[in-house]
Amino acid sequence: MRYILFLVLLLPFAQAKETTVQQLFSVKLVKVAKVYDAKSVKGYGFVKEDESRIYEVAPRFGGFVETLYADKIYTKVKKGEALVKVYSPEVFKAKEEYRNTLNYAKIRQNDVMVESAKMRLELLDISPSEIRDAATTPISSHFTTILSPADGYIFKKTLNNKAAFNAKNKLFEIVNLDKVWVELKVHQDQLEFLSKATNFKLTTPSYKQVFEAKKSDLYPQLDQKEESFTLRLEVQNKNHLLRPGMYMNVQILSDMSGYLTLPTSAVIRKNGKFFVFGVGEYEGEYMPKSVAVEVLNADTYIIKSGVSEGEEVVNNALFMMDSDAQINGLY
């Protein structure tokens, strides 16, 4: 096996019986060390609405606005709260038919007709309380009230006072912020680490609080320009501190584990591969070894293969080692 030998020959003595040698420079060595730590990767992302908590209010009937209660965008509403009172000829007609069917059934019982008339109101998404009123009051109300389907904020509103609308028009969009998403970009070479990541800590310039997140999904499509995937995190947000569009710093942590490390000063990259220079059999002899590495931080590599724990490698002047290795054809 061929080795690199860093020696400078001095002039021979008069008899030329022996030669004195000295090292060209002082080689510093470092041992491959095993450390136990939770690996950490930092990134950033943005808060987004949880799409499963977006509710569209699109009535199954047309009509006209009588009273608009939710008249401002971003108004906070409760589930079952009145959004707008409307007059709908279709709903009024269905109420009358239901009331008349009930009156007819008192004379000549017909449960099928009663159930059919009630179902028509239910299919129009009329509230149970309004259906009960239609059954118990002598005269049906001309108006119907559209209620909020969930707690949340009105993010979109298409109605104004005294406006008309058609069936299936989206009148309101209500977003519940009790839980939100944070989406961030992760580079494709981080996917292996990401599969082992268990903790996600989020911070924002707006608050001192640290938010805990849960990994939700990794979108399957690669952004070819950025060579990255989009990771979705879920964050509990009962106090509604996080709002869509907010910037978040993200720290991704794995479980505590052991791995071999070397300082970046002990590793050289050449032709897309990484090498270290191990100690040879004789003093002053060093040989290149191919290693597989992963970045831990700016100063440290995780060594995945190629050397063993406790093995000594060169930790300085790698450019000279590299040059001599090329001259001696060791790569």
C-alpha cells in the first residue's frame, strides 16, 4: 500500500553514511468522537388556515337580505349565531306546505306526507328550531335566519344590506383558528432526518412564547427550483395568537441519539466526495479515506461511514495532504 510521506531531506554528512530528516510541518490530529445529542435543523415557515376548519356559507335557496347581522369582515362569530335574516320565497313556500300538511294530518292521518314536507325543509338546511316554529305557529314566518356553522372569524363576505342572492352563492367564509398549519420548506437531503424528527418548536417575533407543533404531512411534490419539499405542521392555537400569514422560526429536533463526529477542518471535499487523512503505519505517513458525512452545524460533520470511533485523522493543512495524494496517485 502506498502512503503519503511528508519529509524534507537535509544535506548528507561528509561520509554520506546517513541522512537526517525532519517533518515539513507539525501535523495536528483529532480523534473521531461519539457524541449523544438531539440533532437540530432550523428553518422558517408561515402560518396558514387549517383547511379542514374553513366553512363556506352557501344556502341551498335564493332570497333577499332583510337584516345583515354579520356586516363586517373579520367579525368573530359563534356556532349557531345569526349571520343574516332573509326572505326566501322558496323557503316560505316549503314552510307553508309543511304547516298545511300537519293540519291536514289532524283530519286524515298521513305520516308519509308529513315526513316528506319536513324533509324538504331539512334538505334546504333550515334550522331545527325554525322547523319547529313552522309546525307550532298559526302563521309561518316570512323570514328565515342563516346561522354560523362554526366558531370562527368571517374571512370573506359577499353580502351587503338589502342585497339579493341566488342558491349556492357563497355568502360567507368562516375560519376557525383553534388549530392552524405552519408550512415550511425542507431540502430533499433532509428527508432522512425528517423521518426521525419528533419535536418541532416554533417562535415568532410577535411573542416570547415557544409553540409546540405536530408533524402533519409532507407534500409529495418537489419544488425543482428550490430542490425542496413542503412540510406541514399542526399547531394548537386556542388563544388565537397565531394568525394566517405570520412568519415563524422553526427548530426541528430529533430524539437523543449517538453519532460519530469530526470537525469540518478534518474533512476535505473532492469531486463531490468527502475524504479524511488517517494515520499510516509509520510516523509521518497519512492516507486518504473516503467518508460519508452529514452536516450537523457550521463547525461539525456527522460521520456516517468510513472511519471508526477513536480513530485519529489529520486536522490541519488538508490542502497539502490533498496535493501530495494526487502526486502519489492515491485517489
